[in-house]
Amino acid sequence: MRLLSARDVRVALPMPAAIAAVLRAFAELQRGRAVLPPRTHLDLPDQQGVALFMPSLLPETGSLGFKAITLFDRNPAIGLPGIQAVVVVFDAPTGQPRALLDGTTLTALRTGAGSAVATDLLARPDACQAAVFGAGPQGRTQLEAVCCVRPIRRAWVVDPDRATAHRFAEEMSSGLGLPVEVASSGAEALREAEIVCTATVSARPVFDDADLRPGTHVNAIGSYKPHVQEVPSATVARAKVVVDHLESALAETGDLLAPISQGVFSAESIHAELGELVLGTKPGRQNAEEITLYKSVGVAVMDLAAAAAALERAEELGLGASFEL
């Protein structure tokens, strides 16, 4: 069995490889070839957190596995990651355990990769300016991923923690080779942005609908609870909405449940699952002016596909440590 650290995962799974793996996973899921049971939620109100257990099977790659992940909202205030996870991969034909991977890094990579797939299908082809709400690890991989599918020339970041925002701007500017600026408000960040990524734990919308430019694409990945809403209901009501997984999105995210309860949106108004766009059975962007929204709650096939790709490359490179159970 192979043990892959966060660094091993990063080396074995650069963002373009993560995007390719997640793209294949969505295609396999849409074709009905993947097995995706409902994930198990364990609410932890005393800790202001939740634990999720997410199994899946991808027969085409012979991969079976699960992710165990905790999301504790107040962890960053005490110097700990808000998201912590492990992923276990088994050999599907035999059930033999193959690997244990750092799931925290993998989660950020696969979530960014999902947004990249959506951005490539929904953002304007000439979009070159981005805004990121949330300067944590998820915000970083959102911007990194978007830069893989669009020629981003400038970006803004918004975060209530100014020190974190400035660190994000400095490090992402250096890493991506483009100017990243700290915006003082959502309105400032959206003034020129054509692609918007929300990656926060905010319970209230992080921007005003009126500030969105025509033709903007939004990736919303932070809201995973029914009472948490990053995106204004007015934006959802007028956007072309695409979700990663319909059943999960309608069960879990306030970004959709809030506007539905307010009577300004309905489940029938959801345009498509992302896999339908990947396979071309439904269209992506159809004109330059429409607002498009990709709402992701995360599905286990994304984790398993990314983990399997990382494991394959790690074995080629000799990364990680081998051990016997």
C-alpha cells in the first residue's frame, strides 16, 4: 500500500492532470457507468463542523474508494485548516487496498479542476479577468484552475482577513505570473471581472447581484449546507445554472434552496448537470451576455478520479512510501 503526502499529491497531480481526470469522471458519471452512493453526513454542531464520508466506484479505471473529510468553520481562527481529509483507494477487481492519500490537498485540486471544466464550457472564450472571494486553499486552486482554461491577465481577491488576502495576492501573483490585487469590496472586485469564484464559508451572499457584469461566469463552490448561501438569489434566478450533481445540489446547498424557498427559482430551472455539457447533450454558453453559474457541492467520483490519477503518476515517479498493513 502506498502513502502519499500533500507534497506527493501536488507533484503527482499538477492542475492540468487534475482537470483531465475530473473531466473523464463527469463523463463516466453522466454515461451511468460510475457508482455514486449518497454521501453520509455527520453533523457536529458543538464543533461548528460536519464530517462527510463519500464512497464511489469508477469501473473504467478499476478504482474503488472513499473520502473521509471534516469541515470545521472555526478551525482557521486557531491556525488549523478548515478542511481536512484522507482518501483511500482500493483495487476494484480484488478489493485490495492500494493507497492512502492526503485528501486535503486532493480536495482543493479536484474542486478547482471541476470549476475549470465548467469555466471552459460556460465562460466567454475571451474572458481574461477573474475575481476570487475567499483567500484560503480553495480560493487558490480556483484561480490556478481558471488560469488553465482561460488567458487570465488580471485578478482580484476579496477576503475579510486582509492579511490573508494580501498573502494570497503576493503568492498567487508570483506563482501564476499575473497581477493579483486585493479588492476592498465585492463591488470593486466585480467591476471588471468576467469570471468569479466564490470559495468561502460565508452564510450570506458575498456580492450584490447588481454588481455582476453581463456575460459573467460564476463558480460557486463554498456553500455546502442548506442554510449557507454565497450567491444572491437574484443571480441564481437570472443565471443559466449548471450543477455537478443534481440530487446532491438540491439536497444540500443554500445557494439553490434559498431562492427556491423564496419562490424566485425552481429545480426545473436548473439547466444541466456538468456531465451533460461535457458529453455535449446540452449546450453551454449560448451568447455573450448571459450570466452562467456553476454550483458545485462536490461528488465522490471527482475525488476518486483525481486520486487514481495521482496514484498512477506517483507509482511512475516513485513518490510516497510503501507499507504493509
